[in-house]
Amino acid sequence: MPLKAADELVVIGYLDYRNLQNLGFLKYSHLCAIFCYVLNNYDKAYVRKIFIKLVRNGHFEKKQNIKRSYTYKYINSNLLDVTKSCLESTT
């Protein structure tokens, strides 16, 4: 199933609305449950593709635990846009 840009925007909008950045670092399983709920799509492979794309685009901060697993922290998209514009203006 190809990725839809609308699905990414829906997920980002929901995460902003719920202020997920205030929750700190979360395991992928918690984020997967949120994504499945928001998209009403319980296909884990599809949700994983969207999540990987959001991580690559810088919407999540990735941190490795002692057990070699990762936790992720959502970065508010409004703050991300401001940071990118500040970096572009200084260069």
C-alpha cells in the first residue's frame, strides 16, 4: 500500500493537538497504538512506514536505551518549522 501524504498530515496534526511533546520519550509500541487509532488503519507495516518517514523528516528525536532499544520524543511541528527557518536565515 503506497503512503499517503494526507495520512502524515493527519498524524502530525493529532500529535500537535494532543501536545505529545509534553509526554517525553515514548516506546514505539505506544506511538504505534496512537498512529493506528488516528488513522483507523491497523496494518502495522503501513504504520511503520509512516513512522520511519516522520523520524527521517525530523519530527521525532531518537534516543537509545541501555537495553539497546530506542525511545522517541515528538518535536512540535511548529517549533520544527521555526528552527529550520532560523537555520536557513543564518546560513
